[in-house]
Amino acid sequence: MRTTYIAKEADLVKKWYVVDATDKTLGRLASEIASVLRGKNKPQYAPNADMGDYVIVVNAEKVAVTGKKLEQKVYHRHTGYVGGLKTVRLDKMLETKPEEVIKHAVKGMLPKNALGRKMFKKLHVYAGAEHPHAAQKPEVLEFKF
């Protein structure tokens, strides 16, 4: 009787990829990054294991959005105090914390459990073109959109 091969996390070699977010649409970029973080681009993909690779996103401040999202899309957070709901529009968020825009979009596309939190830690987003991960020798990752 044959047994099915099930890849384990220890058997895989995790790669590092660098993605340039310049003029890429936010949602399309986030869904592709989430797919790489989950490992869905590999033939050994298993939904119950962290098979994904590390992703470095540069030029987060130059990400593009369509329509009226710059004025209409808002991010909510709560301070924990009574009446502490804070809302920030996308255009203000891109000026102050452009990394958080991409992180927020990608995090929403990952599983909502301990495995998703583990995958999210492999995402590194930087507003400018420089990143401190040159020692990992990241490969450039291009998407088809």
C-alpha cells in the first residue's frame, strides 16, 4: 500500500523575496503577498502548516489605489478607553505610516488563528527603497498584474 507524502515545515527551505510596491494596486499586491506567505505557490502546500516564504516589500509609500479610496477608505482602531474610537483616512495613513497600509491589507487575507499570526511575522514592509535584509540574498518577485 502506498502512503501519501506530507511535507513538514522542517523539510522546506524558506526563501526570501523582495517586492517593489511602486504603482501596484493595493488589493492585488496584498493578495499575491498573502499567497506567497501561506506557501500556495509551492507544490508541497498544506493548509495546516506554514509552508510560505519570507516577503520584503519596499516602496510602500508609492502603492496605488483605484477610485475614491484615498478620500473614502478609513481605518478604525480603538484605544481601549471609553469613546476611544480613532479613524484615519487612507491618504493620511499613507503620509504618516505607509507600511501599516500594506500590513493591514495582507493581514486581512491570512488565516485568523495562530498559524496566520506566524505567517504574518514573515512579512517585512518598508516605506522607502532600502531594507536591512541584504544578508538573506532576497530574490526579486514579479507579479502578473
